[in-house]
Amino acid sequence: MKFNPSRLLLTSLFCMGAVASFAQEFRVGFINTDRIFREANTAKVAQTKLEQEFSKREKELVELGNSLKSNSEKLERDSPTLSETQRTTRQRQLTDQDREFQRKRREFQEDLNARKNEELQQVLEKANKVVKQVAEAEKYDLILQEAVYINPKHDITEKVIKVINSGK
């Protein structure tokens, strides 16, 4: 087959035209999940629910921490006047109290994190459904949730938050 420069030029122009038309039709969107977790009504309701659920335990932890601090300060003040046995007994009690405080604080944090993950997962599932609805309605080809950089014109977070908040 003989090399034909005009045929190559024609094929190249055709390919560039196809790529250009494809690039114009391809729509990309971006959502900021952190913003959804902060601004969506479902996320705010979940946060309030968690605060109510864990406020009593948190208050107890604060009281226990204050008691521990006050007992520690009292031991330091009284230490010079206590006998060796009394000092050792109170130090042991203080150590036991600190150990109990640390255990309760760790359990509280683990329980809070587990519940927070459950609630955020529900918010994320709802957001993903809304993202899919918006993407299909507005004919997006790709929606990203994580990116190093995104041009603000591709950010559809506000649309998603409005749909979530409207309850549709």
C-alpha cells in the first residue's frame, strides 16, 4: 500500500474532531463529603442525636476526672503529714481511680466512634443516593468525592445539600 499524505491528514482531522466532540459531552462533577457532613440536615440531626446519647456519660467522665484531680491535689497537700502506710494506701487508691478513669474514657471514646461511624454511614448512603439522582438528572458522566484539586465550576455539593435538605 502506498503512503498517502492527504489521507493521513484527513484521518488525523477526523480523529481530532471525534476527540473534541467527546470532550465536550463528557461531564464531571465533584462533591465535598466533609461539607455534606457539616451542612446537610441529616448530618446535623445525627450530630444532635449523638450529643444527646453520649452527654450523660461525658458528664460523668468530666466529674470523675475532676474528682481524680482534686484527690491528687489533696494527696500532695496532705503527703507531708501522712504516715507512710496512709500515703501508700492513698496513692494506691489514686492509681486505681486513675486506671478506672482511663478505662471508662477509652470505652466512651470507642463507643462514641462506633456510633459516629454508624450515623455518618447513614448520612453518606443518603448523600450517595442523592448524588446518583443529580448525576442522572443532569447527565453527569463522572462524580468524584476525593480529589487533590478541583475547579469550583465542577463542584455540585451545594445542589446535593439542597436536595438532601429538601427531603426529596
